[in-house]
Amino acid sequence: MSYHDIDYDDDAEEESETTLQSAREELEYWTEFFQEQKDEKPEEWMFYRNPFLDPSVYAFWILADEEKELLLH
């Protein structure tokens, strides 16, 4: 396989329809991810993150605008 044989489809992610269920799953995934970071390395969490913010806040910020909109409405 050469460089020219690779098919780059940048719009592939945008083609899938975002549903409320997929938005909830994405939020849950990122919330767990940030909670693990906070639990495993609390010193780093306190230094790099605002210790007064819950991991779910950081998870929400990562979501796409469509996902945020679905979760809020």
C-alpha cells in the first residue's frame, strides 16, 4: 500500500446522526475518563484542573455542539 492508496474521508464522522442515546453515552464515557484521572492522580488534577469543578463539567465541554444541544433540550 502506498500513500496514494489511503482513502481519507474527513466527513465520515459528520455523516453519522447524533441521537440522544449516543450523546448520553459520549458524556458518560468522558465523565468516567476524567473521574479516573482525578482518582489516579489527584495532585495533577488539582494543578491542571479547577478542583471545584466536577469531572462531568469537563466531559460536557468536550462534546460536540449537537450533542450538547440534545442533552440540554
